[in-house]
Amino acid sequence: MIIKEHKMLKKILIHETKSDSMPREVGYNSQYINYLDDLFIRLIEEKKLQCASYILARRGRIFAQKSLGRLSGINPGAGDFMPDSIRKLASATIVFTATAIAQLIERGRLYLEQPVADILKEFDNPYFNRIQLSIF
């Protein structure tokens, strides 16, 4: 992980990782990245977020990857939240997974009651062969 630059903005350190491309190379207005940084800075200052990170890509090319804030809102000695810091997403991943599955069903790539073993070969065994895609 290469940290390209550190900026101190309103006492919140932004860590920016070297990207594959520049925003303009993929047709992205870099001003929107500044808006995103400002939004996260404001939310961290208002203590609505402890930290934030993002990665932006277009046409398979990463053009922005940053992190802001601290690893701990309780322990000031915990250090900065870095682009490669471990994140605990917990139940938030359910929303992403459900949305992705719904889109794949709409596109005809998956179907309800499809055995998971059709998708993940590791599930093709007697212990898991009854598991299916479903909505409850």
C-alpha cells in the first residue's frame, strides 16, 4: 500500500492511495471527489461518523481511494483509519448481497429456489445441497 499524500483539513487527516488512473482519464469530474471529502469531513466533525473510506472506479480503472478519520472514537491513540484498515461491516453486507442477487434475478442470471451448489461448487455436497436462493 502506497500512501501518496497526507492532507490536514480541519484536523482530519485524509490518506490517499495511489490509483490506476486520474479522474479525467475515465471521464470523471474530480470536483465531485472534493465534495465527497467535504461531506465525510463534516460528518466526522459532527461525530455522526467515526471514519470513512471509499474507492471509486470507472471502466475497470480505480481513480480515487481515500480514508479519513480515526480507527477508534473512544481510544485516541488507536491511530488513523487507513485505506487498508480492517472494517467490521456486520449486517451491512446483507443489503449489498440482497441487492446484487435481486439484480441478477432480474437479468435472468439467477432464479429463485435455485440450488446454491449451482453457483458455488463448494456447496455441492450432502451437507449443503438443500440450500436454495429464496426470499423470506
